[in-house]
Amino acid sequence: MEPTPEQSPHHAYPDHWEADVVLRDGGTARIRPITTDDAERLVSFYEQVSDESKYYRFFAPYPRLSDRDVHRFTHHDYVDRVGLAVTIGGEFIGTVRYDRINEQGRPASAPADEAEVAFLVQDAHQGRGVASALLEHIAAVARERGIRRFAAEVLPANNKMIKVFRDGGYTQRRSFEDGSVHLTLDLEPTEESLAVQRGREQRAEARSVQRLLAPGSVAVIGTGRTPGGVGRTVLRNLLAAGYTGRTYAVNRAFDEGLATLDGVPAHRSLGEIDEQVDLAVIAVPAHRVPEAVADCGEHGVQGLVVLSAGYAERGAEGRELQRELVRQARSYGMRIIGPNAFGIINTAESVRLNASLAPESPARGRIGLFTQSGAIGIALLSGLHRRGAGLSSFISAGNRADVSGNDFLQYSFEDPDTDVALLYLESLGNPRKFNRLARRTAAVKPVVVVKGARHSGSTPPGHAVPVSRIPDATVSALMRQAGVIRVDTVTEMVDAGLLLAGQPLPAGPRVAILGNSESLGLLTYDACLAEGLRPRPPIDLTTAASPQDFRDALAEALADGTCDAVIVTAIPWVGENGEAETGDGQVLAAALHKAVAGGSAKPVAVVHVEIGGLAEALAAASSTAAPRPRTVTPAADRPQAATPRSTGPARSTAPATPTAPAPAPGPAPGADQAAPEAATGPGRIPAYPAAERAVRALAEAVKYAQWRRQAAVPGKIPEFLDDTIDEPGAAALIEAQLATAPDPRGRPLTHDEARELLGRYGIAVRPTLPAPDPEAAVAAAARLGYPVALKTTAPHLRHRADLGGVRLDIADEEALRRAYGELTDLLGKPAELLPVVQAMAPRGVDTVVRASIDAAAGAVLSFGLAGAPSELLGDTAHRLVPATDRDAAELIRSIRAAPVLFGWRGSAPVDTAALEELLLRLSRLVDDHPEVVSVALEPVVVAPHGLTVLGASVRLAPPPARNDLGPRRLPNY
């Protein structure tokens, strides 16, 4: 909205205060400043408020607003007097206002830093979290305008409003004066207020997805009159899945006399439907979508799945249409999946929803699946179906204009029917938030991610999101830090998902391998070593092994305390006539199921070659018990084997017949039956057609289980840092240095400026002295003391010892003059080389430590060995800032060249404790001062005792705006 002439031109309309928010019940609303154009809306709103609520607001009967009241409540200067409104469908449902006051409680201007605040919410919308959202936003506005405290007078009987203030998490003081409760809130965010805000955000966003996945009724808008077409296909799939709610077919082209279509009521518009419609699936051409959305909004639809294409994937014009679609839907309080979506599925027995283009609803399972690509969604559904796997929910978000992977994580976190969350992502709209949500979700259930468009350097068509400039390797490292299982392909995603959903987490990397093929066992053994696991020598049961032999061997391995997981390898038996017997899969599966029937705490995976029916039979549940809790038991606490290992299983020339066959997979779900459980629950053993696939999935489970164990005891930032850090002094330096920068993009610091700033955080940089000529070099060496180093600082030669720009261990003046002459003869004039002299550091390992701020991902701390390992091979590790002591320890140990630091090939181990402290200090500097947008310490020579920072470069700039702080708001792309 634009400011009107009555408003002060000095304080223009603050459009950055506008925000879409998700309310407690999952609906959306818009928060915006109140303007002079809102007089009629305000009066209409007030008329719908009950007398009791008016009394609580004004402390007296107040049936209507006077003209003076209306003028006062709609005219603001957006500094000392601010009003915000929550709107749905363009109409007010709640308001908040603050007025700046002085110590006597009278109207004031800055520098007064206190304001009186008051709320009013329509009774019909109370309990939806409207006032809580308004408090977050008005507090942020107040802080922006220099207000530090809110004062509020509340009647003692107004318990709802008192609770809003009490539960906000802000530091507050309360007193009882003149018959009312006087509250004072300090507006500085606290850990508690941030936790409250994020908790509300999680519950609201999860509820918004839940409303989409579990609607009480569905209308398919654009259902064709003849078979075929998108709308008619979705209607058919809804009916075939046995959807438990009410279904309607809607098309404005229906004949007036048409009452039903495919057995469901047919209507020309939503207005003809007498009952509430919760979810609308829109399958009309893009130019007709606005009309359909308006129809939905005016008739109380809660959410939309827009299958229509023709939006951001078509370019700039389509992107604007997409933005307008989101604005229109949110104005009515609706969330959108799509546009250009494939649809959604919920296999819960109470819902059985297939509002998608998938012709067959997957079986019921415990895997949740989110994808930004319809084609990948089809491939994943097909792959899971072939493996006998089932899903709890499925969302294919298409252009992902609204509901995103972050929303899916919010939902998966608390969904009791989901044990594993799988996500195929092509873009991350809010990487900071994704990392935060993924870390929290991964602490209770696995999150497996495939990231598409990793190397294109651009956003996929249709995804109007900020682009992060950090390399994909860094993105992967940050995901790992958050506990995300990052895999490269959708096949690997399915492989990992099946293991994680059906088996317990391993307590360690020790793997037992058993099977009837020595060669397949050796392939599995080699694959385990390649993935960093610790396999035991394979147990060869020989090709004559019977299913009973497999059962006995597996039971023995599961009882053995020296292994943490078991991989069973199997090839077809060879019959008496010399031909392979491939039809005994169910027999073997039954034997393996019996071996694990006791509720083993170890994961089991099967690698098989052409055994008919084995994968399907293993996918069948062997128990109807509730899913096991995902605990990780240390190997030391595991039960030991009761008896020593036998010399081998009994041999048999033919498979033995088990007493009870494994149950066969259930039929596909239909309209008159419940969807069957599938291969993602307790007792289901995942099967793989290749050893490396099973081992890779197991290796991911091992790493994830280790992360879970470590995450249970979070790292800390050592307190000793506080005693050696001068945060105010650093802030003053930064402010002064930025004040001298005419470029709004900031400026690099000089060597001495960088040394001074880093020194405030206990990071000592070895000084250098300029050497513009040989005499200056000799004088510098005399001042620093021999031995010294002579090196160039020209940008094209910096850190390029391979080009001869660095001369080390210069012991005396004669050697220094000779080195100076050689340097200038080889590389150029001193004015071009900018040579400097520096005292030699103790010998050690050259490393590089960096920190940088990415506008999308946040501050990132990086570490590697200097030179070829990091520059040529990309052997660099990364962690998000702020880093803990555990992060610092993991950072230096996670590079491939880490053995060099710990005494590789007989060398002396270096002082890794000093290196970890340096990483923590740099992390603290960047976290405390976001104006420090880039730091490079290179090289950092780490000796057996201590370290030396030989070079440092620092860049300051105004900090990039953060999209993960401040009040809750939905993104607007």
C-alpha cells in the first residue's frame, strides 16, 4: 500500500513491515501497518467485536468508535505512533497500537524509549494466535524505532491478554495498580523469547501442512466432463484410493442438469456446495486460476493444490503471475502447494488421500516424501513401489511458491506416522532456517536429502528464491553438521530410506557378513572398507546352505557383541539337476524373519542376486507391533553372546522348509479396503541387488547414529574465551573503520588494521615490515631479529611460494641482500612486488583458516591445509558459526589430510588444541560482529607446541540482512 497525502512525507509508509504469517490453526493472515484508508475497515471490524472484548480494551462500555477515535487509530507517523492490523480477505481481524510515552506516561518523542501498547482481536478469531503474532511484529517495529520497553494496562479478568504477554518470553515486570495489572516488557530478544517464537512457528507451520494432507472434504476444480484430462484423473485417483472424506467435482462448464460425475456431486462453482470444502485441487488453465482462487477464498477453503502450469517456469511474466497467485491465496488465509505441482498423498487409514496424478496410491508405510520435481516424484514413487516400500505422506510441490521443504520438515518433526523424511530439493529458499529445522528433526528421526541443480550456479526454472553463492561442497558439509543424510541420487535416497525406516540404528561401524557366496561376501567386505566401516571376515555358508543355516548364522551374528550390524548375502541355490532354483525367496525370507523376530537391536540388510520373491517377502511385516523407539545403544552396553561361536552351520543339500512362511505382500489399496502396511516398519528387512548399495545405505546409518549420539550432548563455547576477548573494543574499531569507507560494499583492512582487530579477540598475527629496498629490508630484519622470511605481497603472488615469491630461513644480512636481489631479478621491481620482511615461525604444518558470510546460508567457518590439498583437491571442511568446542574438534579431523596433523609417517603431532582455540576465537569474532564479512588467516603454521598466524586479510561491510531473525513471516519470493 502507498502512503496518503495526510501522512508525513518524512516517515513514508514502511512496506517492509508487511508480512504474511501462519496462525496457530494453520491458516494464514497478513500483518500490515494501518493507514488513513482503513477507516471503514476499522469501523466494520469494531462492530464485530463483542461488548466484553471492547470493555477489556477500553476499561469501560464502549459500543462504537467516534470519528475522533477513527481518526486517531488510522493516522500514524510510523515512529512515535504505530498501528498494525491483521487481515484476512482484506478485512481486519485484529489490531495493535503503540504510543511512545515519557516517564510520566504522557505522549513523547525520541529519545523516550518506552511505549504504551494495546491489542484488540475479533472474538471469532481469538485462540488462533493472532495477538501473539501481533506482539512479535509490533515489538520488532518498536525496536527499529528505538523503543526498548512496552507498558500495558490489563484488567485482571482479561486472562487471555495477560497470557499473551506472559508467554511471549520477554523479560517482564508486573504490578497491580488502581484495579488493573500493570505490565512492563523489555523488548530485547532473549533466548526464551526466540524459543517461544520458533516453537509457535513450528506448531503453526506443521498444522498448515497437516490441514492440506488431512482435509475433511476435497473439491477438484476443473474436472473434465469426459474421461481423461488432469482434473478427471485426480478425481479418479481420489476415488480409487478410498478417500474417507467428501469429494466434489467442480467445473463451470458443467450442464445445469448434471448432478453427479463418477458417483460424486457435480457443481458449477463452490458456491453451490452446501458444506465446508477444506481442500481444493485446481486443474484449470493458468488464466482461469485467479477466478478459481477467489471462489475458494470466498467460500472458506483452507488450502490449495495448484496443478496448473504456466507460471515461473515460463520466465519473468510467469514469475509475476506466480507471485500474484500467492498474494491472492494468502489474502484469504490459504496456503498453496504448487503451482505446477504433481499433487499430494496421505496413506493414513483415517484419510487415504491421493490428490495427485499418481495412478496408484502407495502402500501405507512410515516414510514421508517431499519433492520439488514432478518427474522425480514419479520416479521415487515407482522405485518405492518396486521395492515394496510404503509412504506415510507425499508432497510434490512443483514451483514451490509457498509450501516448501521447510514446511515439510516442520510437519515431519511431529508426525507420529513418519519415521524417516526424504526430500528431493532443487533450491533452498531459506538455508539458515532449513539447517535449524533439519537439525531439530534429525535429532528424533532421519532426514535424507538429494540436492538437485548442485553445479548449475543458478536457480532451477520456476524457483524464485535467493541464490546462495557458497560451493556445493560447503552446502553438503553444513547439512552433515545439521545431521542431514546427504546422498547424491534418488536411488541412494530410497536405499537409505528403506534401511532407516525398517531397521534400528547401528551402535557402531562393526559389520558381520554372512552368506552362501564367497565372492559376493568379498565384494561386500571391500565395499565396507571403502565406506569406512569395519567389517569382520565374511562367513561363507557355502552354496549348500539351507534357509535354516541362514537363520542360525544370522541369529548367532545378532547375538554376537563384537558386531553392530549384519549384511546377509544370498545367491540362488543350485538344485540336484544343476540348475539354479530362483523361486525360494519366500522360504529364505521366512527364515531371516525368524532370526530377527526377537527384536534385535542391530540392523540387518540383505544383498541378493536373482532370488525370485525375496525382496517382496522381506518387505512384508513380520510383526504388527508398534515401531521401535529409535535409540542408539553403545556397543559396550549391548548383550554379549551367550555361547561361543560354532564352527559353522549345518550343511544340507536342499533348502529346509520352515514351519511358518512369511506373509505375502498385501494387495494394492482400493476404495473399499485399507492401504496395506509396506516395507517401512519393524521386522521388515531391506533387500538390495548390489553389495555397494546396501553398504552405502548402512554407512549412512552408521554416520547418522554417531551424529545422534554426539548431538545428545551438545558442544559448548569455552568460558575462558570471555576473559581474553574485548568485544566493545572490537566494535568501536569496526564502527570507526566503516565510517571511513565511502563504498557501501565496505572495505578491506590494511595489515595493521587487521592485526589490531584480530588482536581484540586474542588472535595474534606475526607482524611484517615493508621492504621497498634492500636497506629497508636489512633494517626490518635487524628490528625483528634473524632468521627472517622475505616475501612478496603483490596480489598475483600472494601465497605463491611455488613461483619463488617467498624466501625462508634467511640467517644474516648477506643472505638477505642476496635473496632480495634474486627476488627482484626474477619477479620484477620492488614497487610491483611489495616485499615485506617477517620473523620466522617455528616449523610446523601450514594450514588455512577462513570465515565468510553468505547472505543466504549465514557465517561459515572453514579449515584446510594450505596449498594443494585445499586449493587443488578441495580438501576443506566447513561448519556454521557459532562453532562449539565439538565443532572445532570435528572441523580439523574431518579433512582427508587430517592424519598430517596427528603424526603421519612418524612426524611429530602438532598442537591441535591451539588450532581448535583459534577456530573458536575466529568463530566468536564473526558471530559477535556480522560486519566482519570475510576473514582469511593464511598460512597458520601449527607447530608441536603453539601456532603462528603469518598472514591475515579482513573485509568489513554492512552486514547482510538476515531472514531467520525477527518476527515470524512467510517468505515472499
